[in-house]
Amino acid sequence: MSLTIYNVLSRDKEVFKPIHKELVTMYVCGPTVYDNSHLGHAKTYVSFDVVVRWLRYSGYKVRYVQNITDVGHLLDDGEDRILKGARRERVEPMEIVERYMRSYFEDMDALGVTRPDISPRASAHIPEQIEMIQELLAKGFAYEVNGSVYYSVERFQEYGKLSGRRIEEMEAGKRVAVRDEKRHPMDFALWIKAPENHVLQWPSPWGRGYPGWHIECSAMSTKYLGANFDIHGGGVDNIFPHNECEIAQSEAANGVPFANYWMLTGTLLVNGVKMSKSLGNFVTIKEALRQYKPEALRLFILSGLYRSPADYSAAALDAATKGAERINIAAQRVRDALHLTALNGPGNAADDATSGRLVDLIDQYRMRFTSAMNDDFNAPLALSALFDMSKDINAAIDDGTASQIVLEHAAAVYSELGGDVLGIVRAGKAAADAGSAERERRLIQMLIDMRLEARKAKDYARADAIRNQLAEIGILLEDGPKGTTYRLRD
Amino acid sequence: MSLTIYNVLSRDKEVFKPIHKELVTMYVCGPTVYDNSHLGHAKTYVSFDVVVRWLRYSGYKVRYVQNITDVGHLLDDGEDRILKGARRERVEPMEIVERYMRSYFEDMDALGVTRPDISPRASAHIPEQIEMIQELLAKGFAYEVNGSVYYSVERFQEYGKLSGRRIEEMEAGKRVAVRDEKRHPMDFALWIKAPENHVLQWPSPWGRGYPGWHIECSAMSTKYLGANFDIHGGGVDNIFPHNECEIAQSEAANGVPFANYWMLTGTLLVNGVKMSKSLGNFVTIKEALRQYKPEALRLFILSGLYRSPADYSAAALDAATKGAERINIAAQRVRDALHLTALNGPGNAADDATSGRLVDLIDQYRMRFTSAMNDDFNAPLALSALFDMSKDINAAIDDGTASQIVLEHAAAVYSELGGDVLGIVRAGKAAADAGSAERERRLIQMLIDMRLEARKAKDYARADAIRNQLAEIGILLEDGPKGTTYRLRD
């Protein structure tokens, strides 16, 4: 069964053929680290996380590169985001970058998003960007004016091939600010001359300045994945100008095709409008995680196609919470039942025919899941296989027909497909690790109270038994003048 | 009470006078990220962590910069460490860097080491390094030969002022490899011409190459702290050539003094020999954390002066474990007693005179701690104040003389000095958060068994009470054909 990917470049589903035999090279545009990330970011990065997880599950080695934009690029009001953040918090720009890069990875870790293999930072690749700009100048795709360098879009025949825009249709002065220095209004900056006191600036052959926004992705993807690589991902909002400019830069400078497959995620909407920092209609990932479990947020995101827009609402997240719980409870029941089978033997074992039928059924769910994922990573369809399987396995446990082999098959599906691939089924161990101190405290208090009752009833044997059993668990009771307290033995 | 710092530069304790009124600027040489860090690294970074924590506790704002060396520098056998790591693990050099940078911060987080405000990477500051080299060339402190650039030590009058070495005494060809290109055997590389297939290389005015090891610290400290800053830290093993070269580079290029205070940590020894990767006598931080608690490792490190060597041994770590436990148990007893006082009222309250005497005593311990830390961060002496106080407060709790005000004073000392400053007293909340799933599971099982017993004894009221109380805590019992299981309600 082969994997197909909807390639934005061809606007068609294509069979995926990686350049190297077993290594998939993949680049995804990362965040600009100037503030906490919101659920719109989560949609993009959870989606690509599942892409990477599925490729790895399918046996590929993946080199996943995702950049960190820390040089900043202009906001609509003409102010650099990083510098704006630095002024807001009265610190050095690089402290802003450290703070929000850390915050970003914290959020991603909390969401169970696999870390990229390389997270290159724009500020860390100034020489590489300068070299690529020099190459573009040498090949006549760029020109210098007053210490800034621009890309000449008219020189690149295929400009617009990703977004489907045509240069002729792009009128000057409407959506794009005209700079007098440019030869064509659509030309974009590769290198920008720094104003006198600009904090982020570097020396270059054209004087002190800083790179344009687009060149970092071309330079860093070339450095770590090669001029031609397999998959380029990002949010669809950046298809123009950012992605279009990346193609123009890379293909002109390197003389070979850039990414073979373009995958762009749909936007997260709030009442039909894009969730974004600038519109103020956002929910940060940290806020969301205070209210919802990571599995619920992932399931919400995976309930739609990655390339479709999704609507954020409390109702949708509540539904995702219920869905995640339904799958996790079923998975837990399977683990518990397996555990009991191991402890107590098979019990009233089902007959072989029923058992075989159920194993086949689970295999079919696994196939359904696999077909869905191989069809352009159709996570919602894959999810439906897990939901349907949960219904069947719950019923089999209820009526006692879930034999050990059936339970083992089901447990493997939950762990591999629900856990490793989609990241929505909590591992048995992870779930067990999440011991709650509050719950523990209340359990111990409950036992202390029971011991007190036993003593009041002069049932000293029972009182002592409670004390001794607690000591075995490592909980030492201490009777003092003010009541009984406890401490944990080391 | 003013802070004194032993300044390696003057070989004397000096009163600390920061350059800026309230901001302390501090740079510490960070790790080369090519493998997991070991306890030798922990000694250095925990020591400086306590320096930063003490400065902040004293009311200073601190900008703490610690670099990440990811360009690699030569090993004794002439091979680049990063490239060696990459070959060992069959991945790209930058994947090695990502992996071990993450591992380093994981270890530091686990040890409770505060993150630096800025963690600049050498590879991210190639232009800054090139600029500084250009400055050194322009001022005649450096010379180019065949695409490499060397620093001319004879041109810098004060070369050797930190380590106390004199150029005349440094003989060629003995401990230092002679390169024919150098004018003087002690000259060191600022920029190294890259061999044809060298993976880490950048363009420069002298052709493709990579920076020498020392220049990164000069360039990055200048960028983030200014040419002249307050404190430069590191391990004493790098005093020569690394720190000496930093001074020579920075002072020659910038024309002002480099760091005002040099603080160097003593080496961690194993049977009298330095713990190091190359000698193979190391224990990684991850290994150590599997056996010992973070507080125990910190206490082991803080039991000696930061600038003295320390001897690693299992006995020393066991002693530190006991010590950390002694302090933490006392701190927990104080918190518990305060809690009970809050719940039950003052109980058999001590008289005011006793109470006043105890409060004074605790204040004296606080003073002892403060004096010790202000005397060149004498953590072992500060620790002894906490140990002595623990003895007294334990006795006061035992004999019922610890009134609420006494307990409050003691709790503040544990939390502020033991917790915030030294990082060895677990916070009440952190300790409470560390609920153990295994313990919880056993507690629940104990209650399930008690319920079963009650049912066998036909004491259904008690059996149901257990079930209901558990449900209140969020633990739902499910009786099935194979026994009673439970699940956690959401």
C-alpha cells in the first residue's frame, strides 16, 4: 500500500517517492519566537507531527528540520516583532528569543509533539543567507540598491507557481507596500540596510543590515537537507509571499527543483476568522492546556483534515475531550483485562471461532487506519477506525468473549496507532506515572481515619494492620499531641 | 554587609562593585555539546547557579549569559569533537548538537539549575567572530597566513596575567603543538582554513574556514554584555589557554578591560584525577540522577568551596543524601507543625520568652548564612548554619516550644535560603506534587482488599463506605467476573 500526498504544487494527490531510498527529508516553517504560541500554531505543528510519526511508523528514517525565526520580520505596522516583544518586556531582544523559544518547545512537549531533529535559528545562519544572496546577485536574480538587496521577481519565470498568482495580476500599492528602491513592486527584500540604531544587524558585503524574512528558510533547508528535498510544510497563510519567495530564491540560486512535495495546513478559525495574535482572538496553548488534556487538543486537531480549515469552539473541544476519553477508557479496559488474564488465567475463555473472528475484525480496523493514513494522512478517517474498534472491544470485554489474543491485538492497535502515530492514547506507563499527590493525600487521610475508627472501636488488630500496611508502602504514621500525621520514608 | 569575591585576576578577595547600579553582567563558559554531561560539569554549573541565585536574592538583577560551543574544537588527537560525535551516531553534526544541547538542559533542569538568560551558540555568531578578528587584524594583534588567522601573543603585553604564565617560560613544542605557520609557538588560531571536505565551515574574508575555539566567548560576551562586564566564570581547567586567550582577544580588540572579576571553579576529581570524558572516569548526570536525588547532588557539590577541587566517591554522595534528607525532613516537620497549628490552634503554646529566644536564634542562623555567602559564596559554611538550625528546630518541635512565630521564621529560612538560594530544600508544593503512582496504586489496592474483607464479614455498610469514599476522591471501583478493578474519573 503506497502513500499518497496532496501536493499543493500540482494541486493533486501524488504517490510519494522520496529522493533517497530510506531517508525522508522534510522542512517545516517554524514559529517566530516573540510571544506565546496559540492554538493556530498547535494545529500546524501537531499535523506535521503526525506526518512525521506516520512516516517513521511506515519504516522511513526522517530528517525533520523546523526553523526558529529569531531575526524577526516586519509587522503590518512596520515594527519588528522581536524588537516589539523586547520593548514590551524591557529586556534584550535575545532574551525575548530565549524565553519564547523555550516556551514554544515547552508547549510542543506538553502536546506530545516530537522535537525536530534540527531546529536552526535564522540568526545563527547569517553567513549562509549572505552566501545565497551573493549567488543570486551573481546569477542576475537580484540587485543591490543603497545597501539593500532585492529579488527581481520578473527574472524568475515560474514565480507564482505554488500560489497560482501571476505577476501581472499583482498590482502595485494595493496589498503590497511599494518601496521606491524596487524595480518591480513585487520584488522582495533579501537583505535590508539597517537603520542607525537597529539592534539586530550584521556586517555584509552591502554594509550593515539584516536578512529579509524569506531567505532564512531557503538557506537553512539547503544547508541541512540539500538543494532538492522531499517535503516542505507550513501553514497555508504563508503560501504567499513566503513560500513562493522560498521557491524563487532556492531554485534560482541552486539551479535544481526545491521541495518535491508541498504540504500546507488549513487555518484555525474562530467564528470564521483566522485565529491570530494580531486580531486578538487567540487562545494560547498554555491556556488551553489548563483546561483540556493534550490528547483532547490533539484529537480536536486530528478530527479534521490537516489541509482543511478548522473551527475553534468550546463545544468542539468538549467533544474532543469526550472522544479522547472514550478511546483511552477502552484502551485502559483492554490493558486491565490483559493484566487480569495474566494474573488469573484466561477465565471463561471464548471459543476459538469467536476469538478468530474478533482478531480478524481488529486487523480490519488496523487496515482501515493504515489506508486512511496512506491517503494523504487522513487522520479523521483513521480516528473513526479507532472509535469503531473501541465500541466492538468494549462489547467483547463486557460479554466475556475477549480472549487473550484478542486483547493483545487490540492493545497493540491502541499503543501503536493511537499512541505512537496519533499520540492520543496515553501509554499505560505514562498514565500510571501521573500519580496525583492530592489524590494520594486523600487516600492516606482516609486510611488514617479508618485506623482512628478502629481504635475507637477497640479493634486494635485492625488499627495496627492499617499502620503496618502503610509502613510497607513507605508511609509512616506519627501520632502526636495534635493528631496523626504522616511522612514518606525514603 | 557587602559581598566579596575571590578574583582570580588579583588572587585576592575583593569587595564586589558592579559596573551598573543594579544589573550584574555575568558570563560563564558553557559546554561543548557532543555527548552527555557528567558530574564534573554539574559541579561548575551548580556552583554558578548558586552565585546567580545569591546575587538575585541580594536584590541584583543579573543578566546571565552562558554559551553553547557547537562549532567544536580540536581534541588531543586532532579530531573535532562534534564531528566525532556525528560519526559515532551516524547523523549530521547539527543533529548531534541538537541532541546534546537538549540533553544538557534536561540535566540542568533536573538539577534545578536556573537557565541562563541568553544561551548563545558559537555557530550562531560567525559574523560577530569574523568582525572581531578583522578588528584584531586592523589593530595589528593578528596576522593571516594561508587562509588562517593567528593571534600574536607577543603583541599583547599582558598575555598570561590571569594564569600567571609568562610567554618566555612557554617553550615551543612541548605541551603545545607547533604549527609552521605561526610566528611564535604560543600564537593561537582565530580562524582556521577549512580542509576541503570539512563539514562545519563558513565563508570569511580569508576564504572558507571556521573560528578558533577561543574567539566565540570574546565575541558573544561583547555582544550581550558589553566589552567590559562584571563577572566571568568557568572551570579552572580552562584558565589556560582558553580564558587567557579570551582576555587577550577582547582587550586588544575593544581597548577596555574585559571582565572585572574572574571566578573559576575547582575540578571534580576521582581518586585524585580529574573526572573527564577523555579519561573515561566519569559518571554522567543522568546516571547519577537515577541513583541520587537532585538535592543530594547539589548538596554534595555545595559541601565544598566552589573554587576548591572536590573528590567524587559513593561515600561522599551517600553522606550528601543523608544530609539533604536531614534538612528536608526538618523543613517538612516545620511545615507540618505550622499546618497543624493553623488547623488546631496554638496547642500547648510556649511562653513568650522562650519563643523570643528561639526567634533570635533563627535570626542568627540567617545571619550566619548570609555572612558565609557574602564571603565569596561560602556555601559549605552557609550549609552548616542550616544543619545547626535543623537540630535546634527539631528539638523545639519535640519539646513543644516551637510557637507559630518560631515555625514561621524557620519555614522562611528553609524556603528562602535552603530553597531559593541553595536549591536543596524541596518546596512544600513541589514535594506534594511528587505523588507516586506506584504508592497510589498500592494504597488503592489496600482499600480494595479492606472492602473485600468487609464484604466477606458481611459488614456491607463498611464495604460501601469504602467504595463511596473512593468515588469521592475520583476513584471508581468496578466489580467484574475477574475481580475488582478501578479507574480514575476525569
